[in-house]
Amino acid sequence: MIKKVLIANRGEIAVRILRACKDLGIQTVAIHSTADADAMHVRLADESVCVGPPQPRESYLNIPSVISAACVSGADAIHPGFGFLSENSTFSHMVDEHGLIFIGPKADHIAMMGDKIMAKKSFARLGLPIVPGSDGAVTNINKAVKMADEMGYPVLIKAAAGGGGRGMKVARSRLEFVEAYETARREAGLAFGNDRVYLEKYLANPRHIEFQIIADKFGNAVHLGERDCSLQRRNQKVWEEALSSVITPEFRDEFGRKIARSIGKLGYLGVGTLEFLYEDEKLYFIEMNTRIQVEHPITELITGVDIVREQILAAGGNKLSLSQDDVKFSGHAIECRINAENSETFIPSAGTVINYYCPGGPGIRVDSALYDRCKVPPYYDSLIAKLIVHANDREQCLARLRRALGEYVIDGIDTLIPLHLKLANNPDVISGNFDIHFLERMYEENQ
């Protein structure tokens, strides 16, 4: 049994992990930069260790400092959360080498899924459908052009490593292709230190559907249904829902069990999310995230499963506490990402939070590390809170969401609350008539 966890993250996910640990009776150690000395996760943890100055590379991404903090504090496990070092196979391997438990998959699986080409090949061999495209990285521009011509435009050029939309470009003609190809390689090299790219057929109006899985070291794996993450801007999710209105219960059960069997065959450990594009009633695998997802709360609310708790227990060598037949779905849930950004320009906003008021009432959950007069520093990801709403059906869920957004007060900085109010009242969003390009089109029409 894990006794003390060092939380190698900050913000709302650090607080979320800390709460799961406390529920399990596990001691917690928070790490922080000098900019986060007064942060909520530091205040709530049993112990805290400063790992460096504000810049992430010198603190939260500083592997020697993070591992040293774990050793000095006597932690026996490290939870990486999401972002930062969560999908760094080198970090996972070094955690193992120091006799600590990495609360996540094996380093080999992180490396495998971190390479999107390898991930696609692995799941294709296990029988999952993938988006048509190149059979690997395309490093020669002439071969790339020929392949794009044969596939037919538009074509998507994607970085083999990394994520978050960086190193991803669309070419709608041969004329656009060469510049898009070179730009994608350049961005990938700068962002991930790896400029390999591959090609995929560009789907015109897909939904973004992802399946949540959990697995233990005994080969048991279950899926917890799907989430619809189609409302996104520049490939960054803004609003997520569970379950999706386009997936039938019969398809969910059949396809979800197929995913779980595939995960079991891989010998995967912990939580993960398989992401798909959905078009013409077909799902196409695009990538797997080997960590807890930002949007995991909506799955928790419709299943009653504490995903972070299961993740910690699985890492500690325990069997899953549930089988696939134990997983039941109840109602509908929506999550709004509350970013510290201007809702029109999306320019990040740093500063001091004032007049903070958190919404409440039936079916309302807020995951956040904010408090009145806390500082939002400019050095990190702009996600500062998540508003999660659950109800018996989608219509009631939207009604509760509108109420909660109207109650939510975060003064002193810009946030995306006004955007979410617009979306919650948009006729197309209300009717479920949207795809991954919806938000971009909405902003283009308002220019």
C-alpha cells in the first residue's frame, strides 16, 4: 500500500489528487515553485517542498529537483497529474530507478503512446479502426506531396510526438501542402525536439470522442464510457460532455469492451484515454493519453467511480475494485474549462483574484485551487478551474449549467465564463448540432 505521495503538479489537479490521497489515508507532499508558495495545494498538503523558481523548466519540469523532493520527504510514490512530466517516459523510468512508484503507466507504454505513429500501429494490430494516412513518418517532401495527392485533399499533417495541436497543419491543396508540411515540421521540432510528421486524411466535420479506461497489473481492464470533446479551439478542448449523444448504448458497450480487451492485451497499467474522431457513424483512433485527463470529472459523475482513487490503488498493486458489468451510467454531465483568458481574444490573463464566489446547489461540482485574493501567475497553463454539472438528462444539465455560470464570480482577471454562457445558450449547442470546427466557425462569423 502506498503511504506517502509526492504530487508533481500544481493548481486544481494537484488539489484533486490531494483529496483522493486523503480519502485513502495517504500522506501528501506538495511541490511548488517560488511563485506558488501560497497556492492552495501547498496549503492543503501535509508537507511541501520548493523545487525552484517560477519558470517551469527550473521547477515543475526539473526532474532531478522533483525526484530529490520525493526522496528528501520520504515519499514512496509520485503522482504526475496531467501536463508537465505526466507523459515523460524518461521521468517515469527515473522514478522507478529510485525505488519509487510512478502513479501512471510503465515507461515503455508512455513512450509507445507518446509516438502517435507507434500508437496507431499498435492499436491497428489489435483491431481498432484508424484514420487513413501514411504508414509512418514522412521525411521526404517529394514523397509527402505524392502521398497527399494520392490521398486527396484536404490532408492533415501531424507531429509524431507531443500534442495540444502544435505541429498540426491542414493542407487543402497541393499549393498549400509544401508550406504546411514545413511549418508543421518546424513547430514539432521546436515544441517537442522531434520534427517527424505523418499524414492523415482530413475528416471534414467529425466529432471528437474519447473513451476512459482503467487497468490493473493483473490484466483486468474496464472502460468507463465515452466523452464528447468536440467543442474546442485550436485543438484545445473548451467544453466536454458525457455521455455523447451520437453514440448508442449498444455501440458503446460493444466498442468499449473491445477497447478494454485491447488495453488488457497490452498489459497497460493505470488510467488512460483513447481518442477518436467520429464521422458517418464510424470511430477512428487518433491517439492515446497515458495520464489522468482534465475532463475526468464528468465520467466520475455519470459512473460514480473515483478515477483518481482507482489510479492510485492500481499503481499500489491492487486489483480493480470493479468489473465491466459493475459500470453503470447515470444521467448527463458537462464540464466547462474556466481558463484565465479573455473570452474574445483568448489572451491569457494573470493577476489577483478578487470577489471569488463559487456556484453550488444540486449537481454542481467545481474543481479549482482558487481562493479570494490568490494570485494567478503568468508562467503556467491558463486553466484555473473546472465547472462540472450533472443532471438526469442533457436538457436539465444545460439548465443547471446556465444557473451555475450565472452564479460564478471571479473578478480581477479575465476568464472564459462569458464564452461558456454564450455556448450554453447557443441553439446549435443546445440541439447537439456541432463538430470540432464549431467554435472556430462561431468566432469567424463574429469577426
